[in-house]
Amino acid sequence: MLVLCLYVDDVIFTGSNLKMIGDFKHIMMKEFEMTDLDLMSYFLGIEVIQGDDGIFIHQRKFVVKFLKKFKMDDSNSVKTPIETEIKLTKEGDGRTVDVTYFK
């Protein structure tokens, strides 16, 4: 099996057979002007870390930009981003916000 993802002028591919992947890469490079970037590390805003223990994807750049936008880039990180014992209600006493700002 060969899996191909094409977006405008970017392409990534993988498959179940290393020889088939190599043959496909060779054919594509003969037919089209391409640069082989080897293992994928970044694609469409997603950063990819590939290692022996698996593949990890994240969007660190997006999160940093998002935190800066909302002036939270120097905030402390936590595993649970809300107080665990707080009682949430549908109608609160807080101020009304423009919800479109957070979409």
C-alpha cells in the first residue's frame, strides 16, 4: 500500500514497503522537479518528530503565537487548565465577552 498526500505543491507519502516507496520517489523525481527532504519534520503547520519510539506531532509554533496574541506567553503551564474543585454554572456573575474573539 502507498499513501500519498498532496497539497498544492507539497507532497508527502508513505507505504508498507520500503522498496515501493523508494521506487515511487525515484519515478517522481525523474518526472517532476522535486527536493527530497527525507523524513518529514514539518507539514502544513504541523511539526513532526520521528524516532524509534514512534511519531509525535504538535503545533508548538501555533500555540506560542496564540499565547502571545492573548498575552499569556509568560503564564505557568499546568496539566489541568482549570481549578479541579470549582463548581461551574450555566449563568455566572462575570462580565459578558465577545465570543467571536475566541473562535
